[in-house]
Amino acid sequence: MQNRFGLKDGVMLVLLLTVATLVVLGMFGNDRVLEQVQQVESKVG
């Protein structure tokens, strides 16, 4: 029986996981920036 999981599949899986991780980290980073902006706005006004 032929192995159905090839090198291309492994590379695509790693790329997909990398992109998903970057998206999640980007979302958390945007949350931090938003909190900092809100703190500065509350100090100013």
C-alpha cells in the first residue's frame, strides 16, 4: 500500500500551522496596542 502522506503534505501542514500561529499572535498584539491607546486617551482626556 502506498504512503499517502508525502513531503509536500508535510510542508503544507507546517506552513498552515505557521500562518495560523502568526494570525493568533497578531490578534493578541493588536489587543495590547488597543489597551495602550485607551490608557493614553484616558490620561489625556
